[in-house]
Amino acid sequence: MASRPELQAPPEIFYNDDEARKYTSSSRIIDIQAKLSERALELLALPDDGMPRLLLDIGCGSGLSGETLTDNGHQWIGMDISRRRD
């Protein structure tokens, strides 16, 4: 049975620069994250008036969802507990 990694060892083992790079370079993860972000935008039911919105992405991680927000014409601010990754 699969379990969340952070329940198997300290978070520093799984949430570090190497793991972040693997996550953001995986085409499968990028595709899944884009689909989830598109669905989140649908659920927000923002007015279809052509006006960009300023959105807050709490728990943004590496910012993959933000790319979808930008692609849809919105501005966004991302906040995450993790340190900034360049």
C-alpha cells in the first residue's frame, strides 16, 4: 500500500532541491498539474469579461499551477512554506 512520503521519513528527505527538480521536469506531473489548475479555474467561475484577475496560490510549491494561471491571462502571487527554488 502506497503512503505519503512524509509519513515514511522526515520531509527534508523528500522535499529538497533534487526532488523539486524531478517534480518540475516530469512531463506527466506537468500535464496533471495543468489539468488540475484548469479545473480549479473552472470551479472558481470567474466572470468571462476578459479582465485578468489577481489570484493567490497558497501552497504553490514550484509554481506549476501559476503557469496555467498566466496562460489564461491572470496574474498571480504564489506563497509556499518551502524555500524559494531557482
